[in-house]
Amino acid sequence: MELIRLTNVLKQYDGGAVTALNNINLSIESGSFVSIIGPSGSGKSTLLNMLGALDSPDSGQVIINGVDLAKQKDLSDFRRQEIGFIFQLHNLLPNLNVQENVEIPLMDAKMSEKDKHRRALIFIEAVGLLDKRKQKPNKLSGGERQRVAIARALVNFPSIILADEPTGALDTKTGRKVLDVLRFVHESINATLIVVTHDRDVAKLAERTIEIRDGQVINDYYNR
Amino acid sequence: MEESVQTTFNEGGAEITVTNATNIGGNSGLLDMSFIDDLKNVTNVSDAVGQLSVSESPESYSQSKNIMGNMFYGINASKLNLAGISDVNGSIFDENSFEAIVGVRYCELNNVSIGDNITFLGHDFKIVGTFETGIVMKDNAAYISLDTLQNISDTQEVSSILVKTSEGANDTVVSQNIRDKYENVSTLTSSEMSSMLDDVIGILDTASLAISGLAIFVGAIGVVNTMVMTVYERTKEIGVLKSIGWKSKKILTMILGETLVLTTLSGIIGSILGILIAEIGIRLIGTNRFSLVYTPKTFILAFGITIIVGIIGGVYPAYKASKLAPTEALRYE
Ligand SMILES: Nc1ncnc2c1ncn2[C@@H]1O[C@H](COP(=O)(O)OP(=O)(O)OP(=O)(O)O)[C@@H](O)[C@H]1O
Ligand SMILES: [Mg+2]
């Protein structure tokens, strides 16, 4: 079943001087695992932001679950319930500790505080940070911060997980562990997983790889 | 400020002060003693007394603590009440003697008290009593026998005549009658005097309002600046919260709440600090001429403005930030 459809998506910056996305047409199946690969500055992050309803195109359409995002007034419910976004830069709140950061998306969830804590701890454990759950982000290493961001993105069981270079700051071993967590959630709740990477080995783990360059799709293939 | 000025002004005994209007040629015109009896015959005048005022400028400013110089009033001892002096601590000077009663402020400035001698126009006067009227001019002066002052300053005249009106009489009418009857005099009723003082108080009040206003304005700019900076620095945080799915309204409510707490706290701390500094300041200056008056109006005004500008300074940038696409807000560092 089709989950996401992009038609003629154009995104420019600096008054047209930079074309980050140039006429992208794309369809992504529900429950699939897709990797996006390409050189630095090719438009990978910009594309992921469109898919996660964090940004809107200058022209063209973004349709998720049959809904045209441009016609939605308030996307906050959609973001909170459907999307788990892992930023290239982790974007944790510096004043909150690990556990509090992970619990932010559960703020409005209809569950008891105890259940929220339990849910958060499950994911903190999964990314291997149980012993650091009371630490502030500035006391963590870059890789640890990225793992907190992953736990935060997954905690409300999103139907779409968008990860921008989730393993970029990590060594190979930790990177694999993180990917395992992502794949585990993808498989266990049948979430759609879209991962941006510049690492071909990581890209190969996905069912499908989309290669982009200069804001255009230059290659789109299945890995098995 | 208004309150503190008013406490230093209370009414003297006489309702009308008569002085010579032909004040030409440097030497202020004096009045003949016979004029006192003339005035007593004016309708509705119950009493009148002559008063001579002579001042001696200090030989050098460094020698005298009172840069105004020494002011001596000569008056009949039995008519002191017309000069507004009702309570004398000690005893009153004898007529024709070299005794003086002095104001409390005079004592303070010259460090003298009852029993001490003070020198005026080359004569020694013994302080026999002190008084306090609350009027700075009088409390800074000495009162002696009129005859003595006339003798040592070589005059037979008086500088002003203090007129008491009959009970129930209209002071303004009596004052007008005096001016009509005697062309060369000017008169000043106590109510005219106090309205003149009211004008001064009004000016002081306007000045203090302007100062408070300026202080509040400067404070407001500070509050707006702080809030704008605080929220600006949090634009990224707003981006994070938006990307995780927080509603703009919820983000704004949170920032509004924080702004209120912040501005209320700073208002309270500011008020406490303000009072402390004012109290310490007035003790350091060591004056009792002014007393500190706190009007609720000023505090409410300052508080209200703090909170309003805090909200404007805090919520407006927050509102703008909440309207940004999450990715744009996230780009702020
Ligand atoms: N907010 C912005 N303002 C101006 N230019 C931008 C902005 N965001 C992205 N760009 C430009 O758009 C192009 C695509 O950027 P994007 O971040 O999507 O690249 P990327 O593929 O994610 O690169 P990297 O691998 O380095 O993260 C780049 O040339 C970038 O400079
Ligand atoms: Mg990128």
C-alpha cells in the first residue's frame, strides 16, 4: 500500500540561488525500509524534512496516507502520532535529562506517569543508556546523544521513522546496534523506516535505496 | 514626595503678612511702626504685630554651616504665636534683652543648644529656648526681642507686619481692604502662601512622576530585551518541540507561563531592592528633611508595566518562532 507520494516537489533556498530539491517524484510503500544515499549537499536532509512534514515544498505535492499536507492547517497531531524523526544533529533539549527528553513526545499521551516512565525506559534500555538516564545531554558523548534522540523518536511507536544519518557520529559497532534497534521497531510494529546515509553498507541493509544528487533522484533500486 | 513636602509646611498664626510694596533701590522698603496700629483699626483685623528680619551673611562659607547666613527675627515676645511659634522648649526671651530662642534646625547646623551663646552683628546672644515649626525657613532662624534687634541694626521700622483676622472673617476680603486702603503695601494671605507652595509641590510631583516614568521606561526596555533574547535563544528549542509534534498554542502557553513567573519575580525583587536602596541611601545622606513615601500607585504601575512589557517581549518573539517551519526554527543556534 502506498504511504507517501511526492509529485514534482521543488524546494529552493536563497531566493532560487540554491535548488535543494529539483522536481522529485517518489512513492514509498507502507511498512518498507528505504535508504536515501547521496553526497553532501545533494538534498537528502531536505527530502527527509518533506517526508516528515517538518517543511513544505515551494511547489509540488506531499501526500501522506492520502492526505495532502499543504491542505492541513495544523500538522502537530500528525507529527506527534505518526512521525518519529531522528535529526542529523540530535536536537535534544539541554535542560532536560535523558529520560525527560525521551518522554517529551508522550506529553499529551493518555497514559499514567508510571506508564510513561516505563515506556521511556524500555527504549532507553534498547539504546543501552539505562545507567545514564538521569544525565543531562551535555554530559553525554555525541554517539550517546544520538541514541537518546533515537529512543525519543521511537517512544510513541510512530508509523513512520525518519532517521537522518543516525549512525554518522557512531563507530561501526555502536552504529550497528543503533540500526538493529531501528530495524527491530520497524519489523515489530511494521513501521515505515527511511534512513538517510552516505554509508553504502548501511544503505544496503534497506530493502530499497534511493540515490540522489543535486536535488534529483538519479537511481532507485531494490537490494534483494 | 508630595507627602514629605507637606509635612514641612504647617500654618503660622497670622493669616495675612503685610510688606512694603515700594521695594525699590536695593534696600527693601520697611514699614513704620505706627502702621501697626493703623492696621489694627481695619475691619475684621483682630491683632497685628511688627516683625523685623535681619540677616548676617557668613564671613566665609567654610566658616558657617548655614550658607544662607544667620537669619534673626525681632518680634514682641508676647506675640510669638502670630509668627507660628506656639511651643517653646525652655523659656522665651525677655524684652530688650540679649536672649534668643532658636529653631531646631539652627541648633543642629551650628551645634548649639540652650545655654550656649551665639554671635549676631557683633553681639552675643544667650539661647534660652528652642522651637520647631516644621517650616524650614523659621527652624533655621533665631527670634529675639524686636527692640533689641532694632537697636543693634539701627532702625526704628519693621520689615513686615503679621496680621491676625477675626474669627469667621474672609481673609481675602480683609487682605483686599488693606491693599485698597494703603497703596504702598502688598499682602499675602496664608492660603495664597499655601497655594504657592502647592504649585511648588505640583512641580515636585510632576518631576517625581517623570523620574518614575523614566525609570519604568528604562526598566521596560530591559525587560523586553531580556525576554526577546531569552525566547530568541529558545527558537531552536521551539523547533525541537514543534518537530516532535507540540502544538504552537501549547508552546505559547508554556512561554507565557514562564514569562509571567519571571516578570512577577523580577517585579518583586526589583521593588524590594528599590526600597532597600532608597532606605540605605537616605540614611547615608543623613537628612531628616525628606521622608520616604511609598505610594501603592507607583508599585502597581511599575508591576503592571513590567508584566505587560514582559509578555510583549516574551510572547511576541515566541509567537513568531512558533509560526516558523520546524526546520527553520531548528537552524537557530
Ligand atoms: N535553510 C537553508 N538555507 C539555505 N540553503 C540551504 C538550507 N538548507 C539546505 N540548504 C542547501 O540546500 C542544499 C541541500 O541541503 P541538504 O541539507 O538537504 O543536504 P544533505 O544532502 O543533507 O547534505 P549532508 O549530507 O551534508 O547533510 C545544500 O546546498 C544546502 O546548502
Ligand atoms: Mg543532511
